[in-house]
Amino acid sequence: MIVMKFGGTSVGSKERFEQVFRLISQAKDESGPPLVVVSAMSGVTNALIEAADLAVRRNLDGALAQIEMVRQKHIDAVQGLLSKDKAQALLSDLSLHLSELDSVLRGINYLGELSKRSIDAVSAMGELLSSSVLAEYARERGLKTKWVDARKVVQTDDTFGKANPQWQEIEARAKSEILPAIKDGSIVITQGFIGSTAEGITTTLGRGGSDYSASILGVACDAQRIEIWTDVDGMMTADPRIVPAAQLITDVSFQEASELAYFGAKVLHPLTIKPAVEKNITVKVLNTMRPDSRGTSIQAVVKEPAAYAKNDLAKSICAIASKKGISALFISSPRMLMAHGFLAKVFSVFDKHRTPIDLIATSEVSISLTVDNIENLDLIRQDLAELGEIEVMSDTAIVTVVGRQFRERSGIAGEVFTALKDINILVISGGASDINISFLVHAVDADRAVKQLHAHFFGS
């Protein structure tokens, strides 16, 4: 069995739904019925969140206008895909979902309060709508399908906005809700991004969480392969919006893909790789609009091709990624000198405020580190002030060079920093995994740094 996840642009219009239908039909003929995971139609999740923001600001008319736009987007798709009777029946069902959403927004507007739980209830609606459209269209076109509410399978904790999966319960539910239908020859169509607590309260896995959903369900169902269908050919040697000459990476290891995803490559959600690597399930990134493209295959281990010769430094590099919106914290304290436990105290502050650290570099009396979540930055700064002098620098970016066996090849760092000789580097950090060198630059220099590195290692 394979899992096929389709992103928002893949189901963004009537024509996109038709293409998805062709792809799942082909997959059924070649590999048996797939498990299909669907995102909201492109633009819908943003519209739903905007509606919630307008409602809490007491602009109910504006909020309802956003919902009407979402309604019309689905009406256009449904009327273009289904016969008149089927379209009318489905639109009646979709109206029930939207009426529920209307009630939630009116409650937010009345109370003037928008909690993370409420945002999850609102933003989850897009996937329920799009997956219903795809399921009904596939059914009318003759495919045996079963629509499954992901909230009945993907049980999570109550960390609203970024919920954590409860693996044991998910595996049990997948065996009762999904696998029997697939064994019976049905294509199961469900939603990405959403789940629910043990009490049945709707949660979300965070923005971009549909990829994570596909991975979670793929692991729970012991899938042979997880396919992420999107609007690009696969993972590239750099963001093609920054470097038009970026090249497709056809094969990449789990470690490399995880580093690239975390440090800015937008093709995959960073957490997508983690569950799959634990089960050694291959992940493929493919282009819905160009299904004949080879795409990128991500596996636990990728054999090092002959081109990765130790005397050829350029061939050690896999890709360049960048991540903007970073804040850097510089902590200085004489108390660090020849003292133990200081780092533990620093890390306990970030643990207290549930804020992950991206990069870290230390010296005898100072620590430099970066974060991309600034929600609790003021509180973190206050707590760290008890440990030493604190300087915070905003509007910075991380640039990461990802490759293989960096510690076994001399000269790589020299090549990297030669390419960046005219760019001010604020922090340097080498990954413990031996596959990346990362550094901090001013945000205005990030794109230029990526371009110069790519030109140096891959040509322009």
C-alpha cells in the first residue's frame, strides 16, 4: 500500500481535482488502492484564519465574507466536477460544515476571544471540505472510495496549534478504520493537518502539517511508500525562486532531507521525515502538474555515487538552504569561565518557555544561539538576564550548506567561506551529524549568500 498526499495547489481548482483523480486511478491500477491524504484547497486555510482574526476584532461582516469566498470556491469546483444531482447533494453536506463554522465565528465575535483551540476548530474546516469533494468526484467517476474523518484516526494531545500524535492509539485506529477498507479494495480518502484529542476536540498539527499527517498514517499503516505530491519537481539544490538555475536532487538521504527541510527548504514539512525514517519507509516528492518528472526519492541511506570523490570538494555538497525570520541571542558572562552547569541553566530557560534553539556556538565566556519562534522572546530575555549580559539581534537568517562526510574532507569550510568573503557572517555552527555547516547572516544578505554558494559549488 502507498500513501499519496496532495497539497493545496494540487486540489486548487476543478482542473487540479481532475488531475488528482487520474493519478490515484493510475496508482490503484499499479499498486492497489492507495490511502489519499488531502490538504485544503489553496488559499482556503489562510482565508479561514483571516476570518477568525476578523471575528475576534468584532468585524463579523468581514469574517463572514471570507467564509462566503471559501463557499464559492468549493461551489465552483463541485459544479464543474459533478452531475447536477450529485453536486446539489454534496453542496448541501458542505453547507452543514460551513454553518458549523458560521456558529463558531459568531461565538468568537461575541466573546471577543480567540484561543488556539478556537483557531484549530476554524482552520480544520478546509481539509474536511476538499477531501469530501475529491471523494464524491472519485465515487461518481467509478472508483470505490471511502471517506474517513482523520479526527477519528489521528489522536493527539491537547497542544492546540501544534498537537503531538499519540502513536499507539493512532496505529490501533488505523487498523480498524483504514486498513480493512483498503483490503476490501477501497481507496481511502482522508485529511491532512487535523486530528483530535481523546475527548474528540479538534486539533491541528501546525501549518504544513499535512505532510506530517501523511507520514503518521503511512507509519501506522506500514506503507511501502509515502508520496508527497506538490507543485514542484522535488527537492532542489537551492530554492529556485532565489536561484533559477537550481537543479533537481533525485536521491537524498533522510538526514540530508531533514536538515534541508528544517533549515528552509519549503518542499517538505520538517517533521515529515522523522516517522518515516523510523520505519525505513521511502518518501517521494513528486509534481502533480508534471507527473512524469522523476521527483526526489528520500531513503534511510543513499549510496554515495562515484562522483563524491574525496578530492572533489564541490561534489560533497548536496544543497543550499536558507531560513529567514531568525532572532539571535548573545549571552556573555564571566561566570561561565571554567564553570560547570552554566549551559544547563541557559537551556532550562528555553525549556521553560517551550522554545527550540536552531543554532548554537559557544566560547569560554559567551554563548550565541538562534530561535525562529519569538512568541516568548521577551520572557526568555528577562530570565536570561539573571545569567549574564544579553544582546538580541532580530532580522537575521540562517544559511545552511548540506552535504556528506564533511569531517572527512579537508577544505570544505574554506571553500564555503571563500564564496562568502564579501558577506558579514555573525555566527558559525557545524552540525554534529557531519552533514551541514550553518551560519547566521543579516536577512538582507541571505539570498545573495545562497546565490554565491550555489554558483561556487554548482555553477550559475
